[in-house]
Amino acid sequence: MPSTRLRRSLAAVPIAVAFLAGACGSSNQARPYPSSAIDLVVPFQPGGGSDNLARAIQDIVAHEKLIDQPLTISNRAGGSGAVGFAYVASRQNDPYSLVTMVDALVSMSLQSGYSGPTINDVTIIAILALDYEVLVVPSTSQFKTLQDVIAEAHRRPRTLTFATEASGGGDHVLAGLIERATGVTFNYVHTRGGAEAMQHVSGGHVDLAGPNPSEGLSQLRGGLVRALAVSSPQRLAVLPDVPTLKESGIDVQYRMFRGIGIPKGVPDEAVRYWEGVLRRVTESPRWRSQYIERFALTPHFVVGDEARAYLTELEAVNRDTLRHLGVTAGSH
């Protein structure tokens, strides 16, 4: 039997459809919402963590027939996520555009010289999951443990290269936390997403990277990179032989969020509609087996005030670390 909370959520869907039929209908005859394809924008390249999230949602929505229209995916990479995010933010009042959301989009507005839209220019529909990270080096690297990396970083400050998904991304923040805990400094190579960062490290072009499991498992299993530590409180089931940061002598934990947003100005009922759809996605056995367990994420479905409070707290944490990294307005 569905929970009371789920029954309430699903009961709201017909109301959303009725309201949006008027909001989105023609002058003569109202059309039910959604009456055309939904565009789910990924502000990063294919193959990264945000892309994996979008494709998992697309698969489950289609497999379980959760909506009557196609859910398409558009990868609009560039500017550390800013290009795709700005595209969706510019489509105010458009209930047919969604966007994957991640830590890098929260951090954009904190950085010097940034003048584009912020997370306040979209409405967060739901946070779906939390994602730990894995510190990896090329398989040919001289570094066998994270202690080896830290020792070398002490000897050669700002020399070891660290590829990130974006300036201000979760892996960048994680590296900043490691810097603060150990006193080392890295030389950052910011890319257009986690997939490109993994290309850099698996090709031996940088010394290390901090991908999510969803971005790095194929290269790990293929022997292209070697994992040194994970940012979770316990070892990950998919990487049981890889120690945590704390086991490696660094008392740091970090996890990213995975969420979905919609442009400002859409009817509240559109937000409620997608809350209901995404709740059903996360309750699907397919979601657990093909996404959560496959990529070692932590389920974390929150909406409304709770989701907004999460982003507010995250913004405060990231601001302190990005200030240390020297990339926020007013940094020295």
C-alpha cells in the first residue's frame, strides 16, 4: 500500500493537470499538461554524474509510463555549468524545461566575476540523492596511497594537478577541504564536467581527480585509474578495498547533491506535478538497482522548504571553502 505522503502527492497530480490545462491551453480548447515533450537540460557533457542522473530518470519515466509525453535530454555544457543553467533560467514561466542541479550551480554566484543567474533564478523541485566522491590517480601514477599524494604536495606546493568538473564543483570543494585539513595546495584544472575530468586523469594528463562513483567506475574497472580514498564516512560497497579519507589520516567527509529544477514563474501546480513524478521515480525498484546501487549513491528525496533549506546550508559551507581556495568575491 502506498504511504499517506505518497497518496497525497499523487492526489495532487490531477489538480496540477487541470490547472495547467488552462495555463498551457490554446484559446479555444485547453490542453492537458504536459501536452508536448519535456526538455531536461544537463549543464554538463554526456557521461558525467548529472548526465547519468538525467538518463536514469528518462529510463524510469519511459519504462513505467509516468508521463504521457517524451522526456528528452539536452546537454548544454560550458562555463562550469553556467551555459545550460542560464538557458533554463532564461525560460521563465516555461513548465516544459527542467534542469539537473548539482553543487557547482550553487557555487557559481559565489565566485569573482560571475554575473549570471543564481539558484534563486530557478525553483528547486526535488533533491533526489547524495553522491560521495572518489580520489583517483592514473594507473601509471607513482602515488600508491593518499598519504603519498599529500607528502608530495607538501614538498611541491601548487604543483600537483587536480582535475575538477567545474570551478566550485563538488570535487573542487572536496579538494579545498583536504587543503584546509592538511595544509597542502593543488593546481586546479577545471573542465566542462566530470566526464572530461576523468578523461584528463585516465589519460595521465593530470595527477589526480575526485569524481563521483558514477563518473569513475568504468575507468576503475578498466584499469585506467586507481582509487586512493573515498569521501564517505564508511567504505563504499562498490569499492570495498578503498579506504575512507579518515582511514587515510584526513578527517574530512563530503557529498554532493543531485536534484532537478524548473524555471521561475511556472505555476505552483507544475512544481507539485513534478514532485509527484519524481517521487514515483525514486520509489521505483529500477531507480534503486540501476542508479542508487549501481553508482553508490545515498537516497535523499526532499522537496519544498526542506530542499531549499538544504541549498541554503550548502551555499554557506561552500562559501567558506571557496574563500579558502581564493575564488570567491573578496578573496585574497
